[in-house]
Amino acid sequence: MQDRQELERLYRLHFRTVWNICLTFLKNPSDTEDAVQETFLHLLRECTQFESEEHSKAWLIHTAKNVCRDELRRHRRMDLPLDEARNASSKEIYIDETLEAVRALPEQYRAAIYLFYYEDLPVEQISRLLNRRQNTVRSDLRRGRAKLKKLLERSVP
Amino acid sequence: MKDEKIIRAYEKSAPGSGTEERIWQNIFLKADAQAMSNRHTNTSRKLNTDEPPILIQARKDHPILRFFLSAAACVAVMAAVLSLGYGAYQRWGRLPSHPNEASLTQPSISSPNSEPLTPATTHAETENLAPTEGKTESFFLQRTLEILSDAGFTVLIPETESFRILEKSDSRLRDEIEVSWKSGGETISVFYDAEDGVFLGITGFDWAYSDAVTCADQAEADALATRFYESLPVEQDYKIAHCEKYDEDCWTYDFCREVEPGLYSWYECVRINLNPQTGEAKLVKIFYIPLLDEHKPEDEPLTEAAALEAAGFYPQLEQNLEKLESVTIKKAVTVPDRADSSNRSDVSRICWMIEYHKKESEDYIAGGGVKYVDYYSGEVIGYDVLK
């Protein structure tokens, strides 16, 4: 288990990355907050010794993605009646058209797009993080990019 | 390869420092709770396995002192074991020290000594139901077993089940009681209305019939969702109002009350998440805020134009028409002040739902909104902010 000081240091260092990953997958701000919290609680419970900041970041990205997927599978929109769930999506967070389009992509493309275009990670590393073959990641990026383009064309008048 | 547009999009959605701090505080609180729990576990382990440092030192220094310290340690361990054993016997054994403690005995479907099963109730049957005051943890455990049994599933709830009350919140329509336990790595939770004990849902449970197969098409998935729905102790006159397909393996069915042809209430609704590829259901959630329709026969409903005017849209449209991208109006069911858990009404009403979108989305708080106008009185009974 990580000690409190180390946990706080990692939290401050990687909060934005974990937040962005969770925001990419989850629509509701409160779900995003819960997933960020759960990701760092995983860190608290694990005894992982990180070799570098890159290692801890990769671990957190991987864990955040898994937390979000579990959350999506288990509790999709379960807490709100449908019309509230639709309106609840961005009461506290500003989501612009580009991010909205990223979030509208099929799940398998979202993380690849984020990691490649925001985190600037090479395909090889994304492949390890997402546990997908490099060719699959390249194909996800290609398809995700094409779909993103279509979505953005549609959203801009 | 960085992309400026995507980087900007994420930068704009960055949470404030308040959010970051709030999440940290929550983690910090849980971290502390976990640390305390671990300290407790470690202490217990040391009693059984590790030699205390003072004993190690004594062994080195003085054989007689070592003997007495060893004897004292043995006595302490035996006392602790006896005390734990007696505690467990008191809690789970056959001789409760207090009559009420008998209710803590672990329930089991097959147990011949189980208390008589209380029939599962639906919201329609709750008018004369006694409140949950006085109902024990074992009552809800028993209800849980019964509901699952009626639906065709036999489960064993381990002793490590937890029981807690979840308070009403912006996203929780009422105070709820949650009974949860771990099974195969998943946490299964069953929820009840804390006030009247009515069943409100299950999460984490794999509902799969022994004859479950992949659904070949929408009709088969509809039929399977209906089969699950009909096995539950819930209102049985709802219809499939909506099916949202998130993925190939996650379809969400909403069975809702049809208030009038084509008008469904999302507040009298049973939600079932179905995996059409395996034939499993993963989640059941019940929403229930009944419709109050107390208008007199001679009351005239508001026209669309009157509803728009009541919501202040005519002047706004005339003065700021160029700022609004669209305004749509439709009949709906809503709960007055639903966004505010402290003032939220406990009944739903028929209303006109007016949704508007602003042309300029530079407004970081709201790119539009929804107003709800009572269908008969014209009173504005709720608002929502849209992104």
C-alpha cells in the first residue's frame, strides 16, 4: 500500500491525466469524480513499486480505463431516470464540440485517440497500455479519426 | 502526435481546484479508514504469529524474564481467542444473550428454521404497508432471498454481507437501504425503499436462465427482457418505452407506465440492462414517483402557445431570437423541483417540456435549458440546464 505522502504526490502529479481518461469514458460529472477517486483508491490498495513517473502514469491510465469500463458495464445510467440522465450530462463541466465528439466515439477508439493526440504516446506504448495489438491500435486510430471527422463536420454549422 | 484541437478541448474541460480538492479529501478519508482497518488486521496477526520485540530482547538478555514474558504472552493470546470465540458464539450461535439477537442468525432459503417469508410488495401495494421502522437486517436479507428465489435463482448470502442506509440525493430519489455481498469477485447489491421497504433494484447480479442463448434479433431480446421483467416483484402493467443500445453487449430496457398513448412516465419505470449476446441481465433499477393528476374534468389544458408564454418564451423569442438556435415543446411527465433533492416533490405531474438551445455555445455554464410548465395550471414547475 502506498503511504499517504506518496499517494498525495502521485495524486497531484497525475490527477489531470486520470480525470481526462475518466471524462473520455463517462458522461456524467459525478461518475467521473467517482471513477477518479476509485482509481486512486486502487493505487492505495496495491503494493506496486513504480520505477519512474512514466511507470506510475501508465499504471494509472490502465487502471482508470478499467475502472471506467467496470462502471459503464455495471451502472450505466442506473441512478437517474432517462430524461434526467440526458440532461445531467454536463452541468458542471464544459464540454466543447471536439471533446463531445471524442466521447461519442465507440469505446475502443476513445482511449487510443486520447493517448495518441493528447498524451502524445507512441503506438507501441498505447498498445501495451490498452492491451491491444499495435496493428489494432493503428486501425483504431484510423477509424476513430475518420469517425471523429464526420462527427465534427456534423456538429459545426 | 499532439493535436491542438483535442488538447484545447481537454484543457477547457479541466475541473476547478475545488473539484480536485474535494476528490482528494474523499480519497484521504477512505485512505484513513483503510489504514485503521489494516492496523487492526495487522495487530490481530501479530498476536498469533509474530513475536513481540520485547520478547526477542528478553530471550537474548534473561532466560527467567523470557519464561515469564512467554507465559504472559500465551495467557493473553488464549484470552483473546476465548473472547473472540465467545463473541462469535453469542452472535451466530444458538444461545442469543438477548431475544432480539436471534434475528441476526444467517438466513438461508433451505433453512427449516427460517422465519415465514413476507410476500414481496410492489409500490402498488404499499399504501397500507408499515414503515421500515423496526424491520431488521434479517428482514431485508430474507426479502432478498425471496425475491431472487421467486425470480428463479437460489443464492447463498455469505456472512460478510453489508447493510447500510443511503441518503436521498440529487441522483437518488429517496432514502434507500442497501444489502450487499461479494460473489465471484462482483459486489451484488439489492436496494429497498428505506421508508416502506419496497424493492428498488439489484446491481452486480448475473441474471441468466439455464436456457439462456444469444438473442438473434431485437424481438428475441425484447422477449427476454420482458421475461426478466415479469419475474420481478414490480408493477406489471408497464410497457417497453425505450431500449438504448450502448454496445453489442449492453442494451438498456425501460419498462414504463404509459400515461396515455405515446406518453410514458420515466418516474414509474423498471430498468433492466440486458446482454443480448449471453442472455444475461446485469442490472434492475426501479424508479417510482407516482403521477398526481388532480385536475377537474372541466379544466382546460394549456395550449402550446400558452405554455411558451407562461415560460417567458414569447418575449425572449422576440427580443433575442437570433441567440436561440431552437425551441421545442412536447408533453411529458416530470417531478416538480426534481433537481433539488431537498425540495423535490414526491409526486410527478403532466407538463409541457420546453427545450431550448442557444446559438452561441461560449456560455460555459449552459448552452441551453429545459423548462417544465404544468399542463393545466401553467405554473413553471422545474428547470434543467443543458450543456
